[in-house]
Amino acid sequence: GIIKYDRRYKRIVRRGLDSVRVEIFLVSIGHNLYKIYNKQMRLREVA
């Protein structure tokens, strides 16, 4: 839900099972990197 609503990722563009898996994998990596970056920035502000 967060990826779809906050990141405005509504639909899969690729066709084929392998391409769909890669697309979801890349979107997930981007989402997790964003979470890690925000956590580091919050910890840096506190210190």
C-alpha cells in the first residue's frame, strides 16, 4: 500500500513473468533504500 500510494506506483509496465519479477524487485529495492536513507537522516539529526 505504501509503494502504491506514496510512491505513485500503480501498475506493472512489463510483460512476461521474468520482466515482472525484475520490475517488482527494482521497485522494492528503491523503496528499501529510501527507508534506510530516511532512518540515517533521522539518526543524524538527533546526534
